[in-house]
Amino acid sequence: MTELINIQPQKKFKILLLGDVCLDRYVYGTVEKISPEAPVPIFVPKKTWERNGMANNVYENLIALGAYVTFKHGNISTKTRYIEEKSRYQMFRLDDDIISKKYDFSVSDAFDAIVISDYNKGFVDYDTVIQLKKNYTCPIFIDSKKKDLAEFEGCYVKVNESEYNSAKSHPSKMIVTLGSQGSMYKGKIYPTTNVEVHDVTGAGDVYLAALCMFYLRTGSIEKSIPYANKLSSLSVQHEGSYTIQQKDLEKL
């Protein structure tokens, strides 16, 4: 896939990104005994690592892939993962979700594409998407946790297999990520390379950013899916949310 690296190398696409954001916090520690009060491990924290996640991760990957990004987002939630440092086993996750007010929509600059990272925290509602479709002619890419996706018809809607199975409706331009099997679009499977999975956190965000940017470079969703597969598979080999590096692009 090296032929794509030199396509429009000087082009800077303008992206409008909307979405929910969070702080990914990783607390590493040890477990040396079980509590005498209940059959649960006693966790002793040793160190903490933090990184911006959700739509923030999409933003950082769009920037890494060469876009100018106008970023509108909701309130910052926190996801704290407690990890046993020797085994790297995630013992549990504590979520502190902050519900956002809906996005106050207004038409502004022209964009080459719109990307929506909707974790269903209230910032992006159906009316927002309807207004975006009405006022912009550029392609719209959506990754949503909502179950009723009918209002997203006409947009490129990316979901995972579980979300696909639980969705009440399936828009015609739906891309389904299938983990190690790759992706599915319009009934066709686009396979991916098998890799050793270290952490799936943020892989969908990398996929969404890559899907949009390579679509703009190639003009084809079918051609962009293999690149999104490849870059998201690279991301799961790293711990935590991952930002695509130049060395990753050189491997395409």
C-alpha cells in the first residue's frame, strides 16, 4: 500500500470534529494479598499515567494524518483503569461521566469533511446531525454509541460488531469493525493483519480518523478501509490511546 503515501502530500484538509472527550487515567499497582473483609484483592497504587481519550484521540490522529481541525467538544469525563503492573491485567475501570449539553449548532467555515465521535454523553444529538447534513455537502463520518441510527442515513457510520448487532437500524453506508477479522462494508469483508493485541483502548478512534483522511486522499471508501484497518491494528499493539506516528505511515 505504499503508493498512497505520495498522494497529495502537500494537501491540508479542513475537518470539523465534534464529540465527547475524556481523560484516560491508568493507575498501576501491586496485589500481594486478599482482603480479610471480603474475597477481593487489596490493590496498592504505585504510579499513574494519563492521556486524553475519546474525541481527543480522534483529534490527535487527524492532526497526525495532516489535517487542519476545528474541534468542538463536550465536558471532560474521566475513565480510571486500575492495572496490576506485573501481569498488566486490568482489574477494573472506574468511570466518572459528565453529561454534556448539546452542541449549539451554527454554520461557519467550509470543510472538506465532518467527523463525529459520539460516545452518547449528550453533546451530539440527532438534531445536530440533521442540521449538519442539511447545511454541508461534504462527507460526514460518524462513530456513535447510539442504537437508533436512522437519522445518520447518508453519512459514513462506523460501529463495532456488538454495536451493529444491537442497533435498531442500519444506514446504507455502515462500516462494521470486526476486530481481528477486519471490517465489513456492504456485505464485503476487508481483512486485516493478525497482530498481538496489547490494548484495544482508542483503536476505534484511530480507525475513524484514518477512514476519513484516506477517503479524502483516495475519493473512495472502499480504498480507505484497508488503511483504517492497518492503522488501528498498529494502535492495539501499544498501551493506552495511541497517536499515529510517521514511522507507522511508512509501513503502509
